[in-house]
Amino acid sequence: MSSERSIGRLSRYRRVLNELLHDSVSHVYSYQLASRAGGNAAQVRYDLMAIGYSGSPNSGYDVQGLLKSIEAFMDAPEGTRVALVGVGNVGRALLAYFAGRRTSLTIAAAFDRDPAKASHVLHGCRCYAQTELEAVVRREDIRVGIVAVPAAQAQQVADKLVTAGVTGLLNFAPVPLRVPVDVFVEDIDMTMALEKVAYFARHTPRRKRTRNHEHHHQTTER
Amino acid sequence: MSSERSIGRLSRYRRVLNELLHDSVSHVYSYQLASRAGGNAAQVRYDLMAIGYSGSPNSGYDVQGLLKSIEAFMDAPEGTRVALVGVGNVGRALLAYFAGRRTSLTIAAAFDRDPAKASHVLHGCRCYAQTELEAVVRREDIRVGIVAVPAAQAQQVADKLVTAGVTGLLNFAPVPLRVPVDVFVEDIDMTMALEKVAYFARHTPRRKRTRNHEHHHQTTER
DNA sequence: TGTTGTGAATCTCTTCACAGCT
DNA sequence: AGCTGTGAAGAGATTCACAACA
């Protein structure tokens, strides 16, 4: 229903709302949310409209309620179990990041070709040999896969994950994955990203995102 | 001149072209490039039009010539020097990746708050204490910065990099950076990306990218 | 015949602008 | 007075469709 772009923004709003909640802020206006998440007030309202959450014209949006609403919209009620394939630097970064977190996302299993890495526990996550992939993914009811292996193995790994029943992939390998049309792929290509930055660092574009520049009467923001 | 989106695609075409070159393929049609890079033939032609490269209706595009053309368009002739701040898992992943590469991008210096990491050499890159940041960035004529530190330090690091003269940032911290409008920021937020995948894994969207489905008379593609 | 180059049509996303509410 | 909710305008990006060409 919602576009890929707007899901990304909801994710960002959620983070800001969590911070606000932590700071015991109870209500927030669209322009405040926009400024903190990087964006524009109209768009915030539009996005929230899409998930069917209503604010009040005098107090804005209820932080806790909105947060709940975004969670209800985005997260699977049972949570989502994720498999990580490739326990290199990128893999470890993800494990470390999700270790502490109390998200609805859990990295339920990690895999690596290197037998030395297998059967260890990293950041609370069991690490298996790659041969066990299909069995474990099925057993653990894993729905999402992270491909963090070298380019040469990426397609193979993706195939295995898909066969095992995964319907979403996060791909760090710098090759496009061929998957059935009903499998969603999100690519994170660091080299490409850096090339882009290098380009725009020289070609100063119309700025990417204006922060904190609502020319509203911005009552109290930071 | 070119949009952020199309720069991303050029970057992808470039990689495909490099592979083709390596495989001694001399010419390529727009639909082949599209299928390999993930996209559509018309768009490939449109993108190439934008950088002013012309193919021939009978043999398509000259691989080597097109590659040169994309490089000339995207890369700084002197190359671009990059600073990495934060030598954690993400930082190391980037260092490892760029170590072997013969790109126009060079990670010329790395920085970390942890003195134990400083003054080592990782993957051929000298690692400095973070106090030296501004001096080294200026001395080494660095134009792009990578922010790979925890969220709490990210803004501070960005400020320092910007003061030192960097005009592009690649940000891995899950916070929006406030920077002057003439500094370009590209965010890579792995958590957000994973949340997005989790969402679309359950909501099977109109497929993200159709690969290899030109209903052309696709002569010979894989 | 099969491809490029490209204006025009289409689609998607963002922003405006304002009625309605408190 | 200042906000939300939202139809409608606007801006961008993608795709179509076809003339020109080899």
C-alpha cells in the first residue's frame, strides 16, 4: 500500500519518536517531527495520513500513540526473524548493532563458509556452517535474509535463502541479485554510495535535505 | 546537472561495463546493459544521453569508450581522497573493500578515538588519533568524509570534518546530520534498511526491479 | 530488421494552500 | 492564532513510441 520511500520515512519518524518518548515529550507537531527526522511538515502529515493516525490541531500528535501506530503498521506482530549469511566485518557490525536492541527484528541465525566461525556464538547469535542454511532457516521460521558475503558467492547464497522460503533480502554484495518477483531485495552498496558522495561533493547539488528550516513561526524547536 | 538517482545508476553501469571489459566484450546494447544492471533499456539510453555518449544503431555502445566516458563524467581527474572516522566493524569493512581496489577513490586516512587503534596501519591505511583529524584532513587534501562512529558522536565528527573542509559525507550513524547546505550527505542506515525489507517481505509490493524481462526479441542475454 | 536518440505521455512523489477544528 | 487533514497543483522521474539510421 505504502511506497518504498514512505516506509523509509516512517522508520525514521519512529526513531525520533522513541527519542522523544525517552525524553518524556508527550506531544509533537508535524513541523517538529519533520525538522528532527529531516523532511517537510506536509510530508509528515501525508505519511501519517497514510497509516491512518490522526493528531489534534491544538496539541499535535500524541508521541506514544503515534509510535504504537507506526509499529502496528510496520512490524509483524510476531516479530521478524532474520538470517545473516557472511560473518565478515559487515556481518559483525550488524550483529553488534542488533545485539542490544529490543526491536521486533531478531537475527536468529548466522552462517559462514569458514568452519572456524561456525558453531560459535557471536553477540548472542548462534553461528552455523553454511551447509545447514536451508534446514535452519526453515526450522527457525526465518523470513528475511542478509547477504553479506563476497560478490562471487552472493547469487548462490540468495538462491539458497529463497529456496528456504525467505521473501526479503538485504544485499550488501555489489551485484544485482536475480530473484523471483515476489521476493523483495534492498541493495546497500557502499562503494556506489561513496562514488555518489564523491560526485556530489564536487558538484554541490541543490541541497539534499534542508534541516530545521521551516520558515514557520517555529515556536520551540531545539 | 544529473539527478541523484541517475548518478547511482551510472555507477552501476560502470561496474557492469568493467565486467564486460574483463570478459573481452567490446560492444553492448542498451537492453543488455539494462538487464545486467537492473533497469530498463529506455532509461539506460536516457542516462547515457545525459552524459553525452552516443552509441551506434547497429553495434550498440562501445564498452571501453562508454566506460571512459562515465569515468570522465563522474570521477575527479585528480581522484578523490577520503577520510574514514571510526574504525569499528563498518570502518574495517570499508578499508578492506577499498584496499585492493584501483578506483579513483582513496581512503587516505582513518581516525579513531581509541588510542590503541591509532598509529597502526590497517589495510594499507594509516590510522590517526581523532585529535589530529582537522590537521590531517587539511594536509592530505581530503574532500570526503565517512562517518562510521556511534550515533552519539556522529554530529560532532561531522562538524569537525566540515570545518576541515570536507564537502561530502557518507553517514552510517542512525542520526540525521546537520550540515551547511553546500555539504552533501548520503545516509546509509542499516537498521532502517532492514526494517524496510522486513516490511516488504510481508507485503510483497509491486516488484522492485524486474530483471531480465525485456520482452524484446532478446537475442543473446545470458 | 533491430537499434539508437528523444519528444511527449505517464506515472510517482512532493509540496502547496486552505477549509475546518480547537 | 496555529495546527491538522487533504484535494489539487507542481516537480521529477520513468517509460512509451516512433523517426532516423545502419
